[in-house]
Amino acid sequence: MLFASGQLQCLHYAISSVNMVSMILGLRRYPVQRSARAPLIDFMLDSLRTAGCNILHSPNPSEAPFVITFETSAGERMGIVAYAFLANESPTKVNRPQDERSFQIKYGGNDKQLHTLFRDPLGLYTTLLVGIDTKEGFFVAADPEVHNPTRFFIRLEFKQHHADAIKSDGWHAWERESRGRKDLQPGERLFSFETLVGGTKDAFLDFIRFERAAQGLSPGDRHLLAERPQLFARLGEQPGG
């Protein structure tokens, strides 16, 4: 049977994805629209390649979360499980503050159920919960542990001045107060605040190192670590530098 080049590429993605999923026990996958998610993958892969990384496994854009494995220029092998969402600025903001930015943590319809985010018990893969502005070239990330479990139909807000600081400084951290929920489900976490971090495209590898180091920290300690990039960034470099 003969296949067109596009069909062969889809077949390659499917086979490699199945092989990778079979190696990661407990990782639940969700079908997503390939055309909408491909720019997110391009952003992450381009960021890693720019940092000198060799990509060992590229994800299937039609299944989330996205699993990427790579080798750094120093020969260190790393892997991420990225719950990544589009954070491009909306041209219209109906009934929302004009200085507000956001991204939706959303896979599928609003089933009003709690979904467990993958955490690798062996520590080989780092989990990311991140919104990416593919047009302006920056990302905003929340603490996966604070949002675990999560609903997959919620909005995470940040301000325009946060986006401006990220683009100006290359790396930025701040605290976001919780609005709380009146309809908490058993097992859903309630927190008074969380620490968000953001970076430009060239800080993405350092962001992965940060999340690996910050796993399990309280929001306050996460903020302290984010403000000390020398503790997690590439040796001799600063995020965005």
C-alpha cells in the first residue's frame, strides 16, 4: 500500500506517540485539534533548538498533553509533559477588564469533572501547565501542583503589565490571588494565592529547569526560587540571557 507524504507523517506521529505513551504509565491523553495546537508545539521545539538542544521525541499535535524529550548541549537528557494552551491576546474583551490577559485551561467540553495532571513518580519527566502567546513570543505558567486536580474548563488571568514585564526582562514572577470557588468538589484544592512565572521564548529551557526544581514547593517558596535564577538556570546564564 502506498502513502502520500502527509499520510506517512501522520503515521509516524501515531506510531511514535503510541510507543511513548506505552512507556509513561498513568498519562491520560486528550484528543485536540491539530491545527490549533501545532503552533504551541512549534514554540516549544523552536525554543529548545535555539537553546542548543537536540529533540529526541516530538509530540503528536492531535493528542495532549504534549510529551517532548530532548538532550541539552551539555548532554543532559530531559523530558516534559506539557499541558500547553494558547494565550494570544483576544481582539475583543467582552465584560472583561481592558488590562486583563488570560488563557483557558481546556480540553474538550465542560464535563465539570476533576482531571488529574500527570506527575512522574520517577522524576524523569517534568510537568508544565503553561499558556503560550505564539505571536508575542512569551509564556505564562502556573504551578501544576496547585491545580492538581483541575477542571478542564477554567480561565487563568494575568495582567498586561505582567506581559510587558516578561517581554522587557525576559523572566518575571508574581503572585496571583485566588478568587475561590463556591462549588468546590471533593479533592479540589483551595488556595489563597499562587505564584505564576513567565518568560520569553529563549527562557523556555530555564523554565523547565525551574519547574523541575520547584516541584512540591509552597507558593511562597516557589516565588523565592523564581527570583533566584542562579539556583536553577543554565550555568553562567540567566533566563532570557
